[in-house]
Amino acid sequence: MTMNLDTNKAEAKPGGPHTLGKVRTHPTQNEALMFEKSAPGKRAYKLPPLDVPAVDFSSCLGKAYRQTPAQLPELSEIEIIRHFTRLSTWNYAIDLGMYPLGSCTMKYNPRVNEFVARIEGLAEAHPYRPESLAQGILEIYDLLQRCLLEITGMDAITLQPAAGAHGEFTGILLTRAWHESQGNPRTKILVPDSAHGTNPATAAIVGYTVENIKSNADGGIDLEGLARQVDENTAALMLTNPSTLGVFEDEIHKIADILHAKGALLYMDGANMNALVGKVRPGDFGVDVMHLNLHKTFSTPHGGGGPGSGPVACKKFLEPFLPIPVLVRDEYGAKHCTDAGDWEDTNAEPTADGCPPLFRAPVLKPDGERVGDSEPMPLHPLGGRLRWEYNRPHSVGRVRAFYGNTGMFIRALAYILANGPDGLRQTTEDAVLNANYIRKKLEDLYELPYKTPSMHEVVFSDRRQAAHGVKTGDIAKRLIDYGFHPYTVSFPLIVHGALMIEPTESESREELDLFVEAMRSIAREAEENPELVKTAPHSTRVSRLDEVQAARKPILRWKPEKQ
Amino acid sequence: MRYLPKSDDERRQMLAEIGARSIDDLFAIIPAEYRLGRDLNVPRQQAESEIIAYFRAAGQKNATDYASFLGAGAYRHYRPVIIDSLVQRGEFLTSYTPYQAEITQGTLQAIFEFQTMIAELTGMDVANASMYDGSTGAAEAVLMAMRVTGRQKAVVAATVHPEYREVLHTYLRYREMPTALVGYHNETGRVDLEALAAAVSSETAAILVQSPNFFGVIEDIPAIAEIAHAKGALLIVSIAEAVSLGIVRPPVEADIVSMEAQSFGVALSYGGPFCGVIAAREQFVRQMPGRLAGQTVDGAGNRGFVLTLATREQHIRREKATSNICTNQALVALMATIFLAVYGKEGMRELAEHNLAKADYAAKTLSALSGTKLRFKGAPRFHEFVLQTDEAPAAWSRRLLDNKIVGGIELSRWYPELRNCTLWCATEVMPRETIDAAAKVLAAAPVEA
């Protein structure tokens, strides 16, 4: 292992806030690659004795026998623990502080979610186990589906898509299948110039051409322009609402009307659903099909890039096209023979068996008044038996193997249960409050290109700082020195030099004030000492990395040095 | 609400500083007729203890005390404890895509290690940071081959996981990319090489096979590669059981490998989240979908890692991207990385040997019974086998369930011609007693009058 002991040079750079000084003398800052720490004969595993006869593996496999083992590292358990623990300390995370990455909704990931996702009967369930032995998991699917339908105001749902972009793919497949059933698949999808890159990429995968829509002066959809662009070849508009500017399309119903008048559908990218839950439902304002991101709105962890989950909800007329299989509930007493034989005895009577009685309690305010104007959804099984329905002749087909990212469903449902109707609404209100608080505290120093009211995120531009040569990417890097994860840089594309800030509901006022102070301080630095900002970060283990070299001569794997 | 770090007083103060009279002011832009004037009809707020009780009850309804011979693309292996200790560190769990490289070196170095180990295992030059799962990975690999070759047709073996083939069908549905399905040899369970050669033409972009295939049989990869390459087509090998690579020769003749890495320390979790990954020859890297971590240096010459070759991706290239994938399976890939570190070079072989030995014993034991027969004996297998029974599977599987054993899965669901055939799997965690017990129950067919 080669170790660079001269680790303090980054500190020698001038100008870091004095609180950022760190002593870096321990090898934790120089953890090598696993392969470089490997030594023959070290091991971190022990298999139990083989209780069946050994086999002559090489003659049994013949030509298919692997002669040379893969060059995997050989390490002990403590080295592996230290390796990954050390690597982890090089990461920023929500658990460490504010992570205002716009569009990504980096909210708190509750730990009970992790706990319940690992409960043995859930984590160990094989996807092909007989449905009679999977009723518990299917009840979780069912309750989550009902909650998400209620939250979105839609009629039908699939949990199958593995992430947001996969949900878009599924939603546009439904759109296309429906148009085909009407006799014409149509040729184009409209995408606003403020959209996420996944939207046009998705439209292309489903065989559509992409037509851009220019945003109006408020950053919203220009209705007259839209009316001109929508024609008999338009399959759908893919709209993010609130938009990537954090702006609610207040004429959304007119947008839906323009589309529907020409037989086109309104697809909603639900990336920004954290601004809407409990306040307004897409199904009520004209959306035909949409996806949700459970890893954004519903608190499942982002995990360094995934896994996500992208359920797709739609209106009734699109239901026949949902991916197979679809979850259905047979009423109590119905005959089934999908598994091995007759399962009538596995039917649950419509009672609350297995569920603590507390779940059946009515929703009451502290003063005893019932909350809401409808009965709260029961948590106990509705009775009958859940099963997968495969016989769906109009289905677009499967979009992945098995049924979806079940582990994420468990976490998302745990989040919904922890919040309840009041908590979900308060969450949305706090998210919007936080974004507006940041806007108010920074709008005198940072250019606000669109003055339209903000929902859950606020987008500034670097116009004033750019006059001193300081760009949004520089301000972002300087934020790191102040102990924050940067906001989203240079997106949406319609704002030149965008700073896209989404604080989420998870930030206290103290944390927001620290962030505001940091941003104000950087604005000052941009004027007084632009070099300091342009060369940031100054406090990290590595300084700015050479991305050009990485792309020009890609090194995508470790190789042993030639001896 | 326990996740929200504000008092009502603080909310009021903040509203006042914004200049709003109430929170409703901030939602005023939403037309009144669309505002939800009521509580959502979802269950009331639950205490943490209630949430745990609810999911425990659900888990218990799933009958946890059953032994299982199920495989077919989702495999139960032992998961070393340190996997969950490490991936639950908040610094991994609660960070996101490492676009800001200076403060995500932990994730980036781990991805680089993952890419290296996958390349080593599969015999490919490079691997990406992950795909959703083995099924979407296989579909994306076919699309990648189409871009590489500029050709529009694919040939697919019937021995590829049926659900993978269904997903491929969905992905190609609107792409005018016809696929030809090639059957299998009745004695070996391998793809029919003659039919394969006949199906491949100079218009074929790729052949997609799986090895070990859906029947647990190892395909003759060198022979298939020859057929593909003779016509200028690429060979894509899908691997649904990654542990097989500990003992099975890697598909080095392939051009693209699409692997499901669930077996590397990932819980079954009723089918997801799993971890797909695409590996390939170096010359195709610019047509690969998904994220890639690459090595570089910082201003002071220190080694560091960044996401690279992003011009393939949707956030740069939009509708011209290689794929629309954005979020991937990063944390699950980290699980796989830790798993591979635990087993290492020697352990992967030993683990694979245990799997093969268990399945070999199970196959011999179950096929020795009267009224049962092992199918596809003419080719090597890994840890799955096809058993044909005189008695209908519905009958004996009920007897097994009465004894708390889930037997093999019926193949007629996907292969109508394989009547009374079931696919069994035995991994290293399958005790010999369970295999013997299953044999005993299977043998106890009621005597026909």
C-alpha cells in the first residue's frame, strides 16, 4: 500500500473559514482501494461444513469449469469494516446536514423504515412463493396503492417501475397503448424546455419525437403557444408540476383542456410532489397519468444514487394497459386455484386478524373531534384474498421482472403511517415554508429570474456573481466549505447559471439560517475575493477533480501494476 | 409530527418574516377549486411501535417458517451481517448521486471497486455502476447492441428467464426491432445451436442467451459466440445467478454481459430492490447505458474518482441519450461490493462449490425416487435442476406445503410443453435434512386404486 503522508497541503491554501481547519494525519484520509490492501490467505468468511457429498467440480463442469478465479481482494473482516467506514466519512449526507439538491427532495430518511424493511417475513420472501404464503406482503402492496391513489386523486396504479425514469417509461407506454387502441399512436410528445432530461429521453425510447415548448415570462407553459403546438399528432404533454422552477402551473386546468380537446393526454412528472401532498391532487386538476418518486416524496433513502421506486398512477381509461401482473382482491369465499390446489381455507375473513386493535381506532383530535369528513382508511385487511392477475390482454407488458422494489414500498408505507393525513399536509406546508424563507432571505443578493411565487424550491441565477467571474458551480463548491451540500447546479436549463435550491421540510430554522448566512457570505466573497470562491472547495479531502482527464482517457477499473 | 423540526411558534415567525399572513398565502397560486379542502383518507398518524407491530403482523402472515426450493432468478444466499451494518451508515444511506465529487468520494470509490470486481468476475473489460435489475439490464443490453452494430434485429434464446424476455418485448415494443425466439435442445436444455445458427443473419444486432440458463443449465458460450461473430452480431450473456461465476467459466467470448447481482448479499425482498449491472468490452463503453465512475486526479495530484462519460446520459444528451436511466441501484450495488469483499477470491469459489454440491445432491436424491426423472442431463448445471414427476405438481406441492416445504416452481406456466416439470434450486443454505425430508414427502404419492 502506498500512502501519501503529505496530507496537509490542502490546508495550506488560504482563506477557508477558520472553523474548517481539520487535522488530517490518519490513514483514514488515504484509504487505498481494496485490491491494494489484499494479501493472499486473508479471509473474512467461514462456510459451515458441507453436509452433502463433495463433487468433482472440474469433471462435473467440464469445459465450463472456471480455471482461474476472479482476482477479488483477500481481506479480513475488520479491514472491510474499516475500509467502508473510512470511505463513508468522505461522503456528505442528509444525516450530516442540509442537502438542498433541487428536484431531488433530500428529506430525512426515517430509521424505522429501515427496521421494518428488514423484518424477516418481508425481507426473506421469495417472489415466486405461493400467493397464499405472501398475503402479508400483498396487503402492504394493497394499502400503499390505496394511499397513493388517495394522495394523487387517480383511479389505478402500478408499483412495478424501479425508479422515476422507469415510471415515465411506463406512463408513456400506457399513453401510446391507449392512442393505439384509439386507432392512431400519434407521433410526438411535447416537453417544456424546463423539463428534466429524463422526459425527452423517455419519449424517445417509446418511439416518439420530442417537441420542445418554450416557457413563458413566468416560467410556465405559454397557453397560446401550447394551443398552436398541440395537434392530432400530439400524444401527450409531459409536465412537471410544480415546474422545475418550483412554480405551480396555475392554469393547469386550461392546459389539460387544450390537450384533451385534441385528444392528447396530460402526463405529470411527479418529481415535485412534495409540494402538493395533502393540499391538491393531480387527479383533480386534469392529469391523466403520472409517476411518483418514492425516494423523493416518500422518504425512501437515496443510497448514493438508488434504489428508487417510480409507481405510476392513471385514470380509469388507462387501467387496461397497466403492466402485468396487476394486484386484485378476490372476495371472501371465492374459489382459487392459481397455486397448488384449492386455497379457500387461506381466505382471511374481513376482520382485523393479526392487527393490533389500535389501528381500528377512529381518527380523533385531542379534543375528541373527528378529523376530516370521511372515515379513515382501515389498516386491517379488507378480507378475501389478494392475488396477481396476469390475464390482461391490453397490458403494455412487464417493465421489469417480478413486481417492483418491494423494500421501498415497505419504507414508503411506513412513512405514510408515521405521518397520517395531518402529518402529510404539515410536511408539504413546511417544505413550501422553508423554500419561501430561503427566497426571502436571499433575494436581495441573488438574482431571481422568475418572480412567480415559489412552492417547495426556489431557483436563483448567478448573474450578479458572474459579473465577478464567479459562476453557479463555484458558489456550489464554496458551499461545501461552509458545511453544506450544494444545491442543483445549472438546472433548469431555461435559467442561465441556475442555483436550484430545495430545502425540504426536514430543515429546522437554525439550519436554514446557517445556510442563508453561508450563501450571503459567499455573495460577499464573490465580490471581494472571487478567487477564493472560484478555487473552492478548500476544506475537502480532495480538491476539484480533473473531469476532462477522466473522460479523455477513461480508467474505469483497477488493474494490478505490471511486475 | 415527529419528523418535522419546527415548533408552531417558529412557523409563525417564519411566515411573518416572509410577509405571509398564514400558510395559505403560500398556496394561493393553486386555484381554489382544486385545493383539497379535507384530510387525506389515509390511516391516522401511527406511533413507531404501532408501525413496527403492523409490519411484524404482515411479516408473520407470510409464514416465515417454510423451507424453500425456489430459485428462478431470485436466490437465497447467506448475507454476512456486516453488509447491513455498513450500508446503514447514514453517510452511504442518505447521500445521493455523487455529482459533487469532492464530498462523495466514499460512494465513488466504492462504485469504482464494484465496477472492477464485476469486470473481474465476468471477464469483461468494464462494468457500469448498476442497472435496475437483470431484466431491464438485458433489455438495455440489446438496445446497446443495436446502437453498436447499427442493426435492428435480435435473436433470443427461449432459455432466457421468461420474465426477462417479457421485459425485452416491452422495451422493443415500439422500436421496430423484431426478435426471433430460438428453442432448446430436448436432452441438454441448452439453446438449440442449429436453430440458432439458422436464425442469425447479417441483420442481427445481437444474440441474447442466459447462462446458467433458466433451467439451471450452463450454455456452450464459445460455440454461441462463434455463431454470433460469424455474422457480425454481438453476443449478450445474461447471468441471473451471479454466484455461479465463482466456479463457472466466465463468458469471455461475449461482447456484453448483463448480470443480476442479487445473489451477492441482497435480500429476496419479494423481488426487489435487486441490482442489475452491464459489463462489456472496452470499445463499446461509449454506447453503455447508466453511470460510470472513473479515476482521475485533483489539483494536487491526489487520486480521486468522478462520474464520467456523462455525455451518454439523459441529463446532458436528453432525447439522444443512450438510456433514460437516472436513479440506479447504488446502495444495492454497495451491498454486492461488501459481499464480494467478504468472500473474496477464495470464498467465491468455495461458496459456488457448496451451491453446486447441494444442488447435485438434491437432484440425485429427488430423481432417484420412483415416478421422478431428472431432465436435461446432457449438460453441466450449477445449482438448479428440472425434475419431471409422474404425479401432478399441484398434488405433491400441497403435500410439501403441509410439511412446511415450498417445492420447485412449475415450468408449464412458461413452457406448456414441459408438463409436470418443476425447477428446483438448492443453495449453500439448504440443509441436507430438508432435501431428505422433501424426498420423503415426494415419494409418498398416494397409491392409485
